[in-house]
Amino acid sequence: MTDQDFKILHVDTLVLGLLNPHNNQDFIVKLKKRKQKAFALEMLPRTSIAQSMDALSAMASLAGYKSGIIAANYFTGYFPMLTTAAGTVPPAKVLILGAGVAGLQAIATAKRLGAVVEVFDVRQAVKEEVESLGAKFIMVEGLQNDSDTGGYAIVQKKNELVAQRKLIHQKVIKANIVITTASIPGKSAPRLIEKNTVDDMKSGAVIIDLAAASGGNCEVTENEKIINYSGVTIVGDSQLAYSLTYEASKLFSINIFNFINHLIKGGFEAIDFEDEIVKSTYIGKN
């Protein structure tokens, strides 16, 4: 956001949206100096009442779907099994790292396209959801089982990371498509795929890294770029949702509408800053 954009916003009393408060400190400082009331929807609590305002989940759902379509586009093979007189083409093997909102939608998309799907997540709690979509759930035994993480990845201990990386390496090198979705709010994305793993992947394989903007789940990822590394196509794009412009705009407008209704339900001059949703998202305070 430029200074000119900020001057336009300054005429308003309220500023709200996806403001990226963790990585956009200069903008947040400007908001505070101008004593504007600013609300970042990224900070919404993961509660039932906040679901209709959850722009991150709405955008993640679109990104997960689009990641499957993009993967099929760059993959040189065929997603479903194909039987012809000349022989049988086996289905593509898709590995999805992270079974949050984006991951679950990526699973559903890959399955609809006919792929065989495996899913890795550090949270045992998502196993049932993964299997309900027809995918196989894989997990390192003994890893942290934290079901109350708001749908995000959790930071693992050193010995757990070693076991995790070993398992992921074994699964990634056998996959045709890898879609990574793991992110931790306010922190760098967890490194799940190391360079040596990419070196061992099949030629023609594809990695879609949805965590590219926060460092990437893959060591080789370059944000906002599509690269070919040793025969592997790596798409670093955390903004896939915005390529679905109509749906993204429609869902985001509904999120904003529901948030404003909640915010000023007692009147513009009677915003309840002790309300859980308001308190969590408010970043305009000094």
C-alpha cells in the first residue's frame, strides 16, 4: 500500500480488511499515528460466531481449489486412471502437506480429477476429515497432537522435525504432484521440503507452494514465480484465490458485511472493544 493509498483511506474513520499486521508494520504505525480504528480480519478468533466473517478461510478455500487445477495444468501426465487399447495409464499420485481449509479443498479437487491422494498433517484431529474426502492420512507417530490451533500448523520440537522431514522426503519423491499449504500466523512458513528432496523428485513433477509469501514450505520456492528446478515445476503463489476474481470478491464482501454488522451492532459510537471478535482484530490502539 502506497502513501497515496493511505491518504485516500484517511478520510474514513474505520479501516478494515486483510491488513497483514504481522508483516506490514509501517502501515500499522501510520494508522496508529492518525488515531484511526483499524481491524485486521486475519486476527479473527476461530469461533463459530466469527465463521461468517472469516476472510482467510474463504480465500484459502478458493486457493485450495485453484491449486489442484493449476497442478493439473502444469503436470505433463494424466490425473485419473485411463484404460485404452494401448494399455493403462495409472492415476497421478498427489501429496498434500497441511489439511487446513486450503488443504481440504485441494484434496477434494484432486480426488474429483481422479488422482490418488495422500495427506500429511501434524494434527491427528484432521484425520477423519481427510479420510472422509477419500484421501489417505499419513502422520509421524509421536508428533504433537494439538487440535486447538485454529486450523494452522504448529511449531514442532527438534526431534519431531527430524522424523517429520524423513517421512515427508519419502512421500514427496514418490509423488507426481505436491501441494503445500502449511502456515503459522506471524511467522515464517515451516520448511517441509528441502532442496535435496526436490533433487530426488521425478522429472515432470509439480510443487504448488501456497505458503510462498511467508518463505515457502519448499526450500527452492521463489515467491510469485514459476520455476523449473531439475525438471520439477515449482509454483510459488500465495494469492491463487485472487485469480478467481468474481468468487473472491463476492465472498470477501460478505465477510466484510458480516464483520461491520457485528462491529457496529450497538451503534457506531458504541463499539464494544471487550467483545472477543472486536478485541482480537483491533490494531488501531497505541
